[in-house]
Amino acid sequence: GSSTLGIILPKTGSVAIDVVATSGEYVTKQEQLNLVKGRNEYAIPVYKMLSGEYYIRVYYNDEVVTTKIIVRR
């Protein structure tokens, strides 16, 4: 039911996270987190997801990092 995304930051700051299905439907939208310098963990809400492909977008400062995950049930 759950999965964890590791996020490493060069300094403490605000991060926003989207989890989006390939259909464009949001699982989470712009969830705001205040994270500390170094390694942080974000619990991906897999329990809200059906089988399929999803994109996780992490916004930090002016940068966006996107990664794809596949959920299989």
C-alpha cells in the first residue's frame, strides 16, 4: 500500500509535489512540504492509485524534477 520517494536537498527549503496519472488526473496537486537540508522522505499515496503509470513532479526553487512510477495491483 505505500512507497517512499527519497528527496535530497542542498539546503532547507520549500518543495511542492504533484503525482499525476498519464491521463492527466491528479493524485496529489502541489502538496507543499518544508524539508530540511539532506535526505528527506515523501510517502507516495499509492493507496489512492489504480494500476498504471504515474509521474511525480518535484518543484524546488526554479527547478522541476520528474520521475515515472508504475503501480501494479
